[in-house]
Amino acid sequence: MQWVQEDNRWQWRGISGVKAWFSTRVGGRGKPPYDSLNLSFNVGDDPETVLENRRHAIPQGLSRLIMAQQVHQSEVAWVGALDRGRGAYEPGSRLPGLDGLLTRDAEVVLGMEFADCVPIFLADRQGRWVGILHAGWKGTVLGVQRRAVADIVDAGYDLNDIRVGIGPAIGPCCYEVDQRVEEPIKRVLGHNRTLRPGRDGGHWRLDLWTTNRLILESIGIPPEHIAVLEICTSCRPEFFSYRRDSKVTGRMGGFICRI
Ligand SMILES: [Zn+2]
């Protein structure tokens, strides 16, 4: 289980029967500030360009894609073949109120949009199900990762069979937060080890990769079952970054499917 860069995307590899990837901003048709592989309809880019970019980014075809609304909460749902196409061609039909998608169906591609928030990929060791989560600081604190693991275990799968890939997101090098974020992070973890001093006494640099890893470990996922890429979307110019690009920018996509 490892992260591998290939053809302008990062692939989370090593689980048989599962394909998972995270796009960069490279290789699309969009014009500034959405240059070039913006995959979101919700940021002001031309919808036809977004469609073309999505067709390029998802070789399995948009008819298999399922997208969620992503509201910085912690709701997770099992979805399936009947939901195929939701949010794929236009944003109105995205599955509402969800920041996590899980599926057992092989003919489905789960997708989410990112530009700094943490993409958390989930898969069964035997490839029987897959999932993807969107975790900014709010979703991290609200426990979107705990909710997903609980749903997986409730469905009868073994905790020990869960594999996790944490993809590109804003790193502790660039993600400065204030007390509004620092306090809940400390409360959830029970310590401040993912926070470093920031520019002054009222700011901290937060490591959201490690925060999510530690929460997953605290609910029983062994560290060797979690692959953290540790690449910062703000440092690296090949990614869109909501913070670095002053909020008007495109979105990468995280996608996972059974094969
Ligand atoms: Zn950085």
C-alpha cells in the first residue's frame, strides 16, 4: 500500500481490486484562475470546460460517477448503482449533506472535490468495498473518519481489514489556524502534538494529516494500515490551493472505485 505519482495524478496503490487516485491541476482546459484541470462546477469555471476536464480525469466514464455536496460536516452514506450519475454532469443532483461516501458496488466511481482539505481514501483489504471522505478541520473535529469506520464495522466488516490512504492536503508548513480551530483540535485529540507555534501567541500551525491519522489509530486502525502521502497542496504549484490562491481557484478530485 503506497502512493505513486503517475501521469499528473497521485495513485494510492497496493490493494487488489481497488483503484484510487487524486488529480493535480495539470492537463486540463481551464483558463486562469481555474487553470487548468478544475473538476468543480461550484467555483465559477465554465461548466463545459469542467465536463471536459472530468471526462479526462475519470476514464471509467461520468455515468459511473457519484459526487456529494461536501458541507464540512460528518455525514457518511453507503451509496450504490442506483445513485450513479448523481452530481456527475451538473452540481444540482449531488448527494446532499454528505462528506463521506462508501460503496460495495463495482460499477460505481466515488468522487469528491478538494483544494487543501484532506482526502481520506478507504478500502477493504479484499476489495469488497471502497470509500472516500472530505475532511477539513471541521470534518476532522466532527469525526467524519470515525463515522465512516463505524458505518463500515456496522455493515459487518472487520476493523482489521480497513486500509486508509491520506492524500495531498495543506500541510503544517502552510496551514496556520487561530484559537477557534486550535481548541477543538486539542479537545478531540486530548493533546496538542499536531499543533506548532505560529506567527504569534494566537496562531498555530496545524498538521491535519497527522490529526486524522491519530484519530483513526485511536479507534483501532493500526498505523501500518494507514498510508499518509504528506504532500502539501499549498507548497506545490501543481495543486490548486484555496488558501494560497486567495479562495478563487479550482478543485482537484479524489476518486476511488472497485475494479
Ligand atoms: Zn506547505
